[in-house]
Amino acid sequence: MKLSLGPVLYYWTRETLLDFYAAIAGSGVDIVYLGEVVCSRRHNLRLDDWLGLARDLSASGKEVVLSSQALIESESELKTLRRIADNGEFTVEANDMGAVRLLAGRVPFVAGPHLNIYNGETLAWFAGLGASRFVLPLELSRDILRELQSVRPAGIETEVFAYGRMPLAFSARCFTARHHNLPKDDCQFRCLDDADGLALRTRDKAAFLTLNGTQTQSAQVYDLSDSIGELRGLGVDAVRLSPQSSNMIGIIESFRERCAGRPGASLEGLRVAPPCNGYWYGVPGMEYRTPA
Amino acid sequence: MASTVLSLCNPTNHYLFDRATRIVSIPELVCPAGNLPSLKVAVDNGADWVYMGLKDETNARNFAGLNFDAASASEGLRYAHAAGAKMLLAINTFPQGLAAPRWQRAIDGAADLGIDAVIVADAGLMRYAAERHPQLRLHLSVQASATNYEAINFYHQRFGISRAVLPRVLSLAQVADVVKNTPVPIEVFGFGSLCVMVEGRCALSSYVTGESPNTSGVCSPAKAVRWEKHGDTLDARLNGILIDRFAAGENAGYPTLCKGRFNVDDETYYAIEEPSSLNAMELLPELANIGIAAIKIEGRQRSPAYVAAVTRIWRAAIDAYARNPARFSVHADWANGLARVAEGQQHTLGAYHRKWK
């Protein structure tokens, strides 16, 4: 089972991003997804910078995939999307049906977690369009995964989001700008202040959600580290770890060990928040069950 | 309906010529029917289309006591057709795993019944409908989350969709850009409850309750709601999560999870969205100018009285616009009538208005 690193979902400084990926180049991940998935206003790395990073990581032996933006609303966003689709060097992860249109039948692509591949018929359709891998939607359970695996066409790999705060929703509205009473068009890039997002708590002070610009994430960290054997048994080809600002190398090493069938280091103390894994068991996503 | 209506190149649009012989497009009115009484009052009050769902998880308003079985769907269709209206069946949730045959039977049933079109979100299901029932008209559901013309044109190219419903995330200028770049007639929401997240890609409800619009056709389901009174305050919880806390005298609205008051950096406010609803009536001339094919009213979960009032008022507004596009303005009694039935305390233009974002 391969280990993949999902795209950085937060807005980090250019220096932080470059340092982060320099460390990733020497880490144990097999696949690295690169690019801005959340907000087209974020610009610390431009597409040419991402492509440069992609070449560096590729030279370090990583399989590199360029991730496209999830919510595409404007012509300028479509222009960027076309450049990504036409890059001619790296596989693209489509996170919107517009991206699928630009890739289908031309080049193999990764069908990302935001494309709503919920059933065998839709999975077969994507395989026919040229998807070489698909990422299971976050809210689907192991039981549904088992069903999908039973009818999965030859030639398409399965990837499962297995670690990180979950991207649960996208909006045209920027909730970080809203928090700072700023219009989205003049947001002053305040999301730079929140390396792991901005905590949203209930009025009785329970951790609930995480605001990340136009994206809303879980407060808790989805963690399937104790279910790696089960994932392997289901024929999953890759597990995705979603980046956080600290301890990422330690988390990768622990997963690497677990993927090799060894007991990896505990993630207690490495996670930015307590774990949840409800979706895996077909119950509310925020819940946590101790794996049998 | 305006007497000068002509049907031109686009069979789903109504057009007329204004005094300067400019072609003006008159949007059709698409109204919700949670049950047969709602369907009838929608038709009686001038809906061009009514949309409904079956009594199961195949549609995105899968609420107890709501929706249609085969007999009531058949009666509804007869009623709509007798009045010259058309009926849409929403089959707009995502079958999971190996469950697609149940959704496919719903498509078959719609074709057998002679439903005018089905509203579909799942690509596999659209493919099934296009291959098995090529005569059945396909509308792309808002749940398909197609927010740009490349996405919409892809569904058109692959499945021949006849209309697409836009998610409530685009500004007016962005809506215009979509219309300009697609052959697919575009439907937009004009009134009703407002999703702040892009439809079809929001898992907040399943995160809290295990059920979401995509998987179960529900958001913040009533069975997960608990009201708790503590002295003067009333807590609204969704599967234990405190969505809002109301002081004595405050209007306690339904705890839709994105519309509660939360705490961010020690500040308590509507961090995601106020409990407001969409009302785009003042944008009717702009929507018509853009070339919008249809305006959709949200609210299959609402009462027949709501459906009757909203349909009547929007029919009056669209007809008034058709009679004299240049002089259209929102009448006070329309605005008051809509305010009386709206959810929440305030109206918004939502994403149509750039500042909302």
C-alpha cells in the first residue's frame, strides 16, 4: 500500500511551503499532491512555482500529482485550470467536473475526493473516462468501500483519506474574512495567521469545526492509523495523509511502519486535535470508535 | 402569462419583444411540491413546472410525512398536465456502493409514468437514464455541484442534459458568464431557504448526525434535534452539538447546523451564516436579461400555504415583468407576502450580491 500526501489545504508562507516540501522530499511518502485546492486568491506559490516543486519532488523519486481547485466559479479560475490540465508533465487530480471535462479521454487523471464517486456505476464511468485512481468521498464507510472494491474496474486504483482534518464543505463565502469583518475581495490574506485553520467552537466551548477560508473542516483529525490492516485487506492502493503544520514527518513515519505491517509510533501527541473515525464505521463522522 | 410570448430557438424559454424590439427572455417558474395538496396549489397559482420526490432516499428532501407514491405521482401528473404545467421528479441523492438499482427503478418509473423531466445529480444514474430512456428529459440537479460552464457542458456532451440548476454560490456576473458559454438552459434559485455551502459537496450534516443531503437526502435531520430548557435559556442541540442558545424572548429557529451562533476567538456570532433566506425578486430583470431559463422556488418541506403564497406572488411578479420589462419594480404587497412566509428573520440576495461573499 502506497502512502500519499494530500495537498496543503491551508495558506502558508512561501518559505514555510518550500521548507515543508524540502522535508517531504526525504520522507517516506510515495505520492505527493501539490497545488492550491481551496482559494484562487492565495498566491504565495504560483503555478510555475508548483511545477518547479513538482520537478524537484519527482527527481527525489516521488510520484507527483497536481491537484485542481475544488470550487471553480470564475473565468480566471478556469484559465488556471486549463493550464494545469495542459501541463503535459504531471498527472492531475480533478476536484470538479469542469476539470474532468478538460482531462477525460486525453490523459490519465486522478478523480479527487470532491467528485462524488459514491457507487459502482459512477466509478465505472470515471474509469472509462481515463481515471487511473479515485479517492473515496470522505463520508463513505468501510462497508461501502468494500462494495465499491467488489465491482472496481481493472486499471483504477483506490485511495482513502486516512489522516487529517476533514474538508467537509466549500462555500463562495470566506469564513476567515467574515470573522475579521473583511470583504472577501479585500481579505488581507488573514488565513495566513492560521497554520492549521481557525477553531470554531460551540457556545459551551466544545471543539466543533475549523474555518479555513472558503473551506470548512472538522475540528477533529480523521485518523485511520489503527485500521491500516483493514484497508490493506480491502485492496486499497494508497492512503492519504493531509498535511498539518507540525509533526508531519513523524506522522508519515508512523504510517510508513504501519503500512509495512509493523506497529508504528503512537500518533498521540503528534495530532493537532483529538481523533475521529466515525465515517469509517458508518456513524456520525465526528465520533471515535476504538478499532477492534 | 404575457400574451405576446413567442417560442424561439430555445424550446424551454419564453420570449417576447419589448418596445425596442429587443428580445426579452421570460423565465419559467419552478415550484416545490412536497405532497399532492402542494402540487395542486402550485399549479393553481401559476407554476410552469412543479417538482416533487418519491417517499424514499432517492431525493434530497427525504422527510417523514412528505413526498409521493406511484398513485399520488400519477394523480399529480394528470393535474399538472390538465392545467398546462409540467412535472419534474427529483432523483437527486447519490446511491452508495451497489445500491444504484433502486435509483434506476425510480428513473424507469418516471419514464413509464411520462414525467416531463427528472432532476439527477449522480453521474452513473444520468448515464443510465440517457442510455435506457433517451426520450426522458434530464435536468442537472443543484446537488451535482456544477458551478462553471466547463462542468455543465461536460454533462451536456455526455448525457444531453436539457437544463442545469446552478448552486447558490455564484454572483450575478458569474451566472451571466455561465449562460453565455453554455448551450444548456440555466435555472437558478429565486426564493427560499439558503445553502451557504456549495450543494452536493457539503458533508457537515453527516459529520454531526451520520446523514447528509448526498447520502440520505437530509440536512440537520429533525430526529437528531434536542431542545433543552435551562432556566431562561433554550438550547438547540443536533446530536448533542450545541447549535444555538436562545435567551428568553429570542426567536428560536430550527437548528440547521450552519446557521447557529458559534464561538471563534472568543467572539460569539453567526460564524457561517445568519438564519436568513434567499429572496432574489428584485433581481428579476437582471436574471431575465442574462437569459435565465427558469427560476426555482425552494421548499418541498414547507406547507401548501407557503407554496400557494410564494407561487402566486412570483407568478404576479414575472407576469408584471413580461408586460413591461422596463418598468418592473417589486410591489410592497409582494415583498410583505414573501416576508410573512420566509424562514428566519431576514432576506438576503445571497451570493448573487458580491458583498455577501
